[in-house]
Amino acid sequence: MQRINAVMANRSSSALDIVNAIKLDPAVSGKVLRLANSAYVGIPRTVSSLHNAVVLLGNKRVHSLVMASTLLSSFGVKYSPSALDLKRYWMHSFAVALAAEALAKHLTRYDPVDSDEMFTAGIIHDIGKLALGGYDPDRLQHAVTQSREESRPFFTCEEPDATHSSIGEELARHWNFPKDLCITIAFHHAPTQTPEHGKQVTIVHLADIMTHIVGFRTFDGEVIPEIDEQALASINLPAERLKVIGEQMVQNVERIQSLIEFVS
């Protein structure tokens, strides 16, 4: 993780630099190759070299996936199966990543948005849940139970001093993640409450809501959070486009499964 972060910090880094950063880890190298040959890419060809796999997937995409895999290995050791279903968690996270990427690509026509950065933000927007599931499963389970009993969105039932958003933000700052990414993690449920309200927070917020609506939810029977109408209006995205992106998400199950295999 530290090696690839150092490479990505240098804007002039090449695919070869990424290869050199990950080739010392056979497990990660193998995952990159498998992903390049999976339904996620969806091309009828065999990619046999690590360099070609990185070129095909892209430096930023490989970086974000290695990040996700590393985070799972960091928190997964102490998991209580009843607190957080990992498959549901990753299904939701990767669905948000793909939706955020699709929204960014559409918005780029009018205002530049980096779709790779949005993909990364989508993957780790809920990293606080992963930390809670690994280190404080009782606190997580209490909020889940209260959410079901009171028919309220999960995040409204969390203890104010230890929400998944605040914990995720603290971790992101500790790991020296970019400031925009930290803000997105902290405010993805309240995009207009940050003085630095920007498109990245709004896009992840919308992607998160859309993902809940089409069925990719972290917890069984989870209540769908309300959309922030002010945030939605701020990007002026046609309802027809949102519908198309939602339909694409439902069709992305095989691609999402390939991504889950990468981190597992």
C-alpha cells in the first residue's frame, strides 16, 4: 500500500512504475491479472503480462483496488459474522463506485470531473463501517438493530461521537488520503453541510442513494436514506440519465462480482 501510494503521488509515474510497486506481492499481482481477464473488463482476449493488465485497467484503477484489498486485510481479521456481511458490504461499495464513475463521465461533458477519482471515492466512502465491523461490532450491530426496529436509515441511528462517516474520515486523514476524499467520506450523507461542498461529495451521495434504491444495500432490510434535493439540483442531472445509470447498475452484477473477487 505504501509503495503504490508513493508511486501515485508522483504525477509522472507510468504503468511500469505501478508494476514495479506491486510485482513484489504475488497475491496482488495475480489478482490484477485475473481482473484484467474478468467480466469487469469484458473483452474477448487473454491478458498474460502484468504490465498489459495495468495498462488495460489504468494506474488509478489498480491503485484504488489495491487500496480496497489492503483495507480489507487490515480490518478483516477480527470480524464477527453477525455484525457485517462482507459480501453485502463490497457489493454496495463497488456498486457505488461504478455509479459514481458513470455520473462523473456524464458530468464531464459540462464540468470536468475525474471519473477515476470518483470510482475510488465510491469504493471507500463507507470505510468506517469496515472499521466498526472489525473492531467494534457490537456498536455497529446496535445501530443496525435500532434502524430496523424504528424504520430509520442506518446512519441516523449511530452514536454521534462514533459514526461510520467520522471514523472513516479520521482513518482517511491518518493515512494521508487527499483532502477531497476525506471530505467525501465525512459528508456523503450530508453533502450540503460542508463549507467545501463540491461535486465529488454530491456525486458519491447520489450514487449511494441510487445504489440503495436498486437493491445493493449493506444490511438486510436497510431503510433507503433520503436524497438531498439541494445537492441533486446543484448538478442539474436529467432524471432520464439517472434512470439509465440505475438500469446499468442492475446489469453490473458480474462486473461487481469480479471486483469482489479482487479484494477477497
